Amino acid sequence: MQGAEKRSFLLETDIITDHLIRGKTEKQSALEHCMVTGLCFTTAINAAEIYGSKSAVMNLNIINDIFAAIKILGINSRYVLKLPDFYGKVTGWRDAMFASVAWHNKLTIVTFDNQKYSELNIDTLDVSELKAKI
């Protein structure tokens, strides 16, 4: 008997940062919940943002562990071809590129702000709805 197919998530920087900030608590972080219930991805841009953050030096081992457990997608040139469809419907090129990565890889974007991608035809999941929808 085969199990249910796991969902695949594209995690925004804030989802990973939230996990780093909250530390060890009894309540499961959005990152932990996604990792238990699906396959997790982020982009090289998001990883660079986290490594470049002020807390990266203190949390370097934890960050390395997180990135060893999730997949980091590089920026493929084909993602740029979809930018005109997304640019102007999100806040800037970074979010347009992130949406393009999700679209090309058929990933669900996990975010703290579901409205950010509301004008796009991309599957998104707000953290507040995370446990209810998965």
C-alpha cells in the first residue's frame, strides 16, 4: 500500500527566520510543520538573505543544519522568462522571481502574507492556515 503523496513547499525567508528566532519551544514552527508534512525547498536568494542576516553568525550551525535538510534551488535562466507575467503583481523583482521559481517547479509557496501573491495563479499557503490545510 502506498502512502499519500507529500506536498512540496517553497519557503519564504521569513518562514526560516521565524524558526531561528523562536528557538526550541514546545510549539512546532511553520518550518518544522512543513518539514514533517512535505518536501521543503527555498531559493539561493533566500539562503543568501539568511546567511547575510545579523543573526547568522550566532546561528551558523543551526542554519547549516536547516539547509542540509531542505533543498536549495539555484536560479535557472528559464525563471527570468516568466518575470513579465509576475512583475507588477507583486512587490518588486525578488518576489516576482520567487513566484517564478514556485510556478516552474509546481511548488506551494508558504508565507506569512498570503495576500502578497494573491494576484498570481500560484498555490500559496498562509502560515495561519497551515495546519488546517495540510
